[in-house]
Amino acid sequence: MSSSMKWVGSKVRAAVRSGGSEGIEAGAKLVFEESQRSVPKDTGELKESGKITTDGLYAEITYGEGLPDPRAIVVHEKLDLHHDDGTAKYLENPTTAAAVQVRSIIAAAIRRKL
């Protein structure tokens, strides 16, 4: 192996961590934006409660924090509820639909760092 092609584990690890972090954040933003389009908007409180938390190689999208009742769970899970604007599974469906795209976003971000 030539010196220009030498494997440098610590540099590769750092590139994967940095690129992975950027990719995960970008993927979470994509899913969050889609979930914001899908979340029922009756009073607007549920939509406004949505947030993304990221920390390195971790991202979490949540709804319902700070609301006085468990509506985030009820609205998400009860398929028989009617919503004039929005749908049940407002977080699960966008997450599932974007899974392949999110993996591609993460992989591209890692490749850019290598």
C-alpha cells in the first residue's frame, strides 16, 4: 500500500463521526418537515410542540411536550379519528417513507468527509 493510500483509522473514524452527525441531522430535518405537513392542525398546539433534538450520532423528533394531555399519542395512534387537516401516524409514516432517502443523506455526508 502506498503512503498516499495508508489506512489511518483515527482520521476515518473522525470523518465517519462528523459526516454521520451531519447526515443524521439533515435526515432528521427532512423527516421533521414532512411530519409537520402531516400533523393534524386542529388548534395548532400539537404542530407547535414538535421539535428535533440532535446530539452527535443521535436524533429524536418529538411531539406533545408541554401539552396538558396525551393528545400527541392519541392523535398519532387512533386511526379512526377524523382530521380535517393532517393524519394519524403523522410521524411514523414520514419516517418510514423517508428511510431510504435518510440513509442516502447520511452516506453522502460521510463520503464528503472521507
